[in-house]
Amino acid sequence: MVVGASLSWNIWKDREEDTRVAYRTIKTFFDFICLTRRWNAQHGGVYVRVTNNTRPNPYLKDPLRDIRVNKHLMLTKENPAYMTRELSNLSQRESSVSFHMAGLHPLNPANTPTPLEKKAFNAFSHGKKDFFLTKKNFYFYMSPLITRSSCLRCHRSQGYRVGEVIGGISVRMFHLYRTSLFSLILGHLVIGILGIFVIICFWKKLESAYKKIERQAIRDPLTGLYNRREFDRRLGEEFKRAKRYKMPLSVMMCDIDWFKSYNDTYGHQKGDVCLKEVAVTIDSFLKRGGDFCARYGGEEFVVVLPQTDEEGARDLALCIKKAIEELGIHHQASPFGVVTLSIGITTEKEFSVSSPHIIIKRADMALYLAKKNGRNRIESL
């Protein structure tokens, strides 16, 4: 949006500057034409050689209009209007800037005003000093010609008085100064691409940081499983879903047998390694999208199994218990010689309970029963 706004602003300023330069240029051109006309008028007209391209002015009533110098040379007088007409014809053939002299009551039909010039004359009648328009392919400028005393030599018979608008000169100039949009668009496109690249880089870093923070907020830092807070949130969602669709919901509470003795025997670093291996093993059996495992306490893990009845939960518990034994983590303080799990299972089908915490309490009671009955076993409530 910023690059687009900058491009629009630069295009607008570029066009504004082009218009300003065009106005100054075209106004200078107009002033030069007027200066040339004034010089002609001050001399009462100037004599030029009669050629095939320069013919006598049929609208000039002057007994000294034509002068023959000899049999090879004839001169004709050109007043300001006729000289302007010839210059206008020359500019239209050989220049990118053309001009046209128009009269309010022209003697020469070629000086009849065009629709744009009539529009300009209307503006002059309302007090405007000049008239400027930007068209699609050219700039248009026109300013009035004010009657001077030197003008009355030719136009007195038309009733003009000094100070009145006698006509005007319009100037057309093609858009030579208009800057190509290509450079502006290309420059902003490059800036835009670089900006998007920078945004993407920062977004990736922000996303990575956000995921890291999110993971720290919902994951246990040691095992990588969900923490207690995230477990409570997800269990609440699964409880509502199961209750709504009348589907069974099973919960397994797992506890590492004699883990305090393991820590006392091998140290807390070994204990942390043991916790990680057990956590990874339990989590590896959860294949469905809704199943999840969380670290519930120090050496306790809880597994939530949506859409799973008691038989399915027990089958999974047997697989997990067997896999922990097969890890073969030596535990000399255990009567089994290796690290084992006690598991308590509960399944809710009728949803007569009002809170998911009651399900957790039942699973905890089943775990207590498994530990009471000798450990390394599975009990259900």
C-alpha cells in the first residue's frame, strides 16, 4: 500500500511538473510570437520578396503593398497578421509546436476560431488573462491580442478601439516533456519486491518466534508433551465434543513405578533421560489426530482417547506397558529389574458426570488401585 501510494504520488507530481514546464515553455513561445508581431507593427509592416510560397496579402489595403525593384525582384508588404499566418504554416510543417491566429471578426477565413479557441474567447470575456488546457496528446494555450494604435492602420475600418480584444493566438505543443511511466513503475516495483522480501523474512522470524513461544506455553520443556494447562484445555474440548455426539471418551493415567528410587539411585540427570524415553514411547502409540498425551505431574502421564471404549483403551494400555518394559531401562530398586508403568483407565459413555475433572479423578483412582495391587499392571474403573 505504501509503495502504491508512493507511485501514485510520484506520477501525480511528475504530471504536475510536466504541466508546469509545458505552461512556461508554451507561454515563452507565445511571448516570442507577440514580440515578433510588435516589431513588425512598429515598422508599419515589413517587405519580403514575392516567391511561389510567399504571395501578396490580398486582405491588406495599402497602395504601397507591392513594390517592384527591377524585373527580377518584387517586394510585398507583410503586416503582423499575415506574417503570423506564414509563420504558423511553417511551424505546423516543421515543428512539434504549432500556433494559430484567430480573430473575433477575421478578414481572412483561415483565421476563423476553432471550437477550443471559441472556448478561450469565452473565458477572456469573463476576465481571464489566458487559457491553458492539458489534452490527451497535447497542451493547448491561448492568450488574447489587445488592439494597439499600430493595429488600427489595418483594422480601423472594423471599428476596433485601442485596448479591446481583437483576436488571439493559440499554441499547441505535444507532450514532449512527459516522463515515461516505465522508469517510475520499474523503480517502485523493485522497491515493492524488496519490501515484500523484507516483510516475508521478518514474518518468518516472527512466525518462528511465535511458534517457539506457543510451544513453550503449551509444551512441557523436558518431554515435549503437552503441559498440564494445555491438557486441561484440550480435555475440556474433547469432553464437550464427546458429550454432544454421545461418543465414548477414555482416559489413561500412567505412572513410572518406583521413580523416586530411580532418581535416588542414578541421579536426576538419568531420571530426566528416563522420563524423555518413556514420554516418546507413549506418544509413539497415539496415531489418531484426536489422541494426545500430556505430562500430568513429576513421573505421571495422562493419555486422552476420544471415540475409544474401555476395551480399545485397555488394548492400547497393554501395548504401551509392554513397550516400556522392552525399553530395558535398568532399575535395580525395582523388583522387575527394569523401568515399568502402572496404568489406570476410565471410560465415560453415559456422561452422567458434570465435569471432565471427575473423569480424571476416576482415572487417578484406577491408577492407585494398580499400584496397590502390585504395580506394573493395568486397572479400570
